[in-house]
Amino acid sequence: MSKITEQVEALIQPVLDDLGYELVDVEFTKEGRDHYLRISIDKPGGVDLNDCTRASEYISEVMDEHDPITQAYYLDVASPGAERPIKKEEDYQKAIGQPVFVSLYAPIEGDKEWLGTLSAVTDETIDMSVKIKARTKVITIPRDKIAKARHAVML
């Protein structure tokens, strides 16, 4: 996580806790000439537009007060959606038995991307049941090789 996203997370976490929202993800990116601060929030039963607007207003106040980002940026507060990221230990534990997509820093068995069902999680590894042609195989992935993990919608 970058220094900016760590600072933003530390600033907004208490605000979101007070509002009853879970902080799912913080992302600060540059797209073309513009910078975007994207914040994903959730709550039991999901968030709607009113929740995002309410959180955005409070986050804007905190960001304006502490000003951790020097350049101009667009603030985007949204639901994480069906393909929400899996980052924290709690996220991994909740995802056991669910379809997930994992991209890796380095290939395992020749692939850098895996889609399957998360079957087990330890401090060092995750196990996924993946379909390869007509058979199912369990693949073990070291957690330090995971670039990104997210829930997946499988049809």
C-alpha cells in the first residue's frame, strides 16, 4: 500500500466507523492527467447511493482538514460491488467456499491468474479448487506471490 493510501485510510477509518460503514479499499491512481481517490465502503445489507453520498461528505471534510494529498484529485466513494477486493485476513476467511480471482506477481504452474473456489487459508498460503478442462485440481498459492485477489462472479 502506498504512503498516501495508508495516510488516507488512517484518517477516514474513524469517520467510517462512526457512520457504521466498513472500509473495504482505498486506491489512489492517476488516469491520464487526472488523479482519483477511490474509496470502497460496505455495511450489512449493502450500501446505496445515499450511503455513498453521506460518507463522501464526511470524508471530504476530513481530507480538506488534514490535506494529505497535494495534487488535485476526484473523490469517488462507492460500493465494492460483487467483485469486491480481498485484502485483509478477515476478507480471506469470509471468502472460503466462494469463487475468487487471484492475480500473481510470478507464475505458478505457468499461470499468473487463477479463477476458482477458495478452499483454505493459512498465514502463508491459500488453496483454491480450480477447474482445468474436465477435472478439478487444488492449487496452493503462497500469499506473498498474490498481487491482487477479489471475489469473482462465475456463470
